[in-house]
Amino acid sequence: MKILDFFRGMFKSRDKPQNSYYFSVAPFLFGKSISGKVVDEFSAMRLSAVYACVRILAESIAALPLHVYEYKNGGKERAINHPLYFLLHDAPNSEMTSFNFRESSMAHLLLQGNAYSQIIRDGLGKVVGLYPLRPNRMTVERDDNGEIVYRYTPTTGENPRMKNSAQVILPRRDVLHIPALGFDGIIGYSPIAMARNAIGVALACEEFGAKFFENGARPSGILEHPGTINNPEKLRESWQAVYGGSGNTGKVAILEEGMKYQQISIPPNDAQFLDTRKFQLNEIARIFRVPPHMLADLDKATFSNIEQQSLEFVKFSLNPWVVRWEQALNKALFSPSERGKFFVKFNVDGLLRGDYQSRMQGYAIGRNNGWLSANEIREMEDQNPISDAEGGNLYLVNGNFTKLKDAGAAYAQKAGEQNES
């Protein structure tokens, strides 16, 4: 009955959404895993696989070109004069570059499931700055009117707009909130917290490996004494001093008083430790949907599939995050009158480009079939355009092409001329 009550309460969370960091009754929070290891965003980042996954995704989002566009003349063009263009493309505030801002916000998303930023507006309501906020110090609530508000507890020196404030309540219009996967569509849940048992196993394996080399005292063999040792503690200490630790692994002991040397190997359960660590690497890559070859695991990577895996990373791993970012930015930063005219878009075309030969073949097909001009091709290759006099904006087509109906008419005309003759 208690389990049913829990799920009823969980799916009613829209009535009063709670940040997962403080939602202590849920089983998918940061805390101790079944392996006994405490899993939170800081302990998880000590794992090389988690650090690599977060770094790959955060740097990929931060490095993508980000532009503001305007619908114009049936198409779109960059709105370089819009105030948001500089904020998103270059610097969201006086202390950060656009890369740093997006990288830290993406790290918040991947580790804690939510990315929050304070929106700074001028007297006319226009956005003049964005400051990232720490997710673990934010709670999401509803006021008496049912509107979402954000309650934030700042830290010293974090945001110059929040000096000497014990707690700040921000309205929804002043917060850029990008949630990860969640149950109520408002609050996202941390991938680290949801998979804490898998990460806890990886932490336990890493600690076991460290202890294995720190306290192992594993030379290539052991000594067996035929009689009774008067001072075993002294012998143990001297043995540990000479052969203990990874730096002394493999040393051969000196035999005295009838001692026998017995060669040993790594026990099977210790050998399985390596396989377990390798499995956990793939488990963490699965959590973040990062191809294993990007984590330096090349077991299943070949010359023929490595490019395809990289393209799949862009399509299935990076693209959902890109769409999540774009929609949140469009919703929070543009006024209602601007949303049908302006929009924000990441450019992922550079990541989707194939090798040089494949690109040239694709350009040739587009050029010969009349739907690519020389300047459009040069723009995709980051080259300067050529003038109209040189045919830079011309659309060409093969002169042998003709309409199907015209080809039939020409055949019929030719057949009629032969009959008359």
C-alpha cells in the first residue's frame, strides 16, 4: 500500500513541483548506493568515464555555433543586430564567454538534471544578461496563484546581482530553466541519481583497484615456514616494507631457515575485476548515450563503422540536447511579439559533414542538379563567396535534361515525319 501511495504522490507532483535534489522520499536521489558508496555529482565526476561523458557532451554543446535568426522574405537570415545575438553568441554577461556559460549549464544538466540561469532585464524588459545558478541551491514551487516561482539560496561571491541576500524568490520570467528528463515536465531528474547503483559499482571497483595496489603486498611468490615463527609481527612488517605496494611488485624474496617459495597468481575473482571495470565503462556510456569509442574503448570500433558511430552521436546523443536548449531559449528570452519572428538555432552542420571525398561528391550532385550554387557550396566549406560576374550565385543544370512530356512529344513528332516520308 505504501508503494502505491508513493506513486500516486509522485504523479501528482505537478500540483507542487519539487526539485529532485530535495525530494527526499524518492528512491532516485543522490545518496548511498547498494554497493555502499555515496553517489552524488562530485563523487561521480571522480570516475574517468563519467568525467569524460560530461566533458564530451558539455564541450560539444558549448562549441556549436549559436545564432539568432529572423524570418525574412520567405527564408531566414542572421539577426546580428538583435540584442540577444551578442549575449548568446559571444558573452552572456561581463564575466563569462558564451562557451563557458553553455559548458557549465550543460554540466549542471548532465549531473543534476536541471540548468538554471537568472535573466537580467533592463527597464523596458529586454534581456541584457544571463547568470548561471547552481541547481543544488534551487527549489521550484508554486505561489498562491498557482504560478511557478524559483526559490534560490545564493553563495558568497556567486552572482553580483544577489549580494547580501539570504534567499531570493525569482518569478518564472526571470529564470532560464532547462530541465532534463523528468516525470512532470517541469523538473528534470539527474542521470547520476537515477543510475546511482551502476555508478556506485564503478566507484567500488575503482576503490578496490586502488586498495589492491596500495596494500596488496603481491610479489611473484610467497614464503612458507616449516616451523613456528617466534615474532610473526616483525616478519610481517619487514615483508611489507620490502615487498608491499605497487612499486615492489615482482620482487623475489630471500629464503632462510627452510622456508619454501610458492609461486602465486592473481586469484580468479581479482582477474574478474578488470572485466567488471570494463563493463561499468560501457554502462556509464549507455547512461549518457555516448559511443564507447569516444571514451577510448575501441574494442568494437572499426575503420568502416567509426564514422557512422560519430554521426549517430550527433543525431541521437547531441541532437536531443540541442532541441532542448533551443526551445528553452526561445521560450524564455523572446517576448510574445518576437517569437513568431525571431528564433535561436545551433548549427550542427559541421559535425555532420563526412570525409572530403564524400562532401565533394555530394556537392557535385547538388551542383549538377541545380539546387546548389557555387557560393552555397563555398559557404559550407567556410570559403569566401565569388562575384555574380563569375557565376557565384547561378543555379546550373545539365543541358541534356528535358521534361518527360517534351521527350514524348519529340518522339511522336519524329515518328510522324518518318510516316509522311
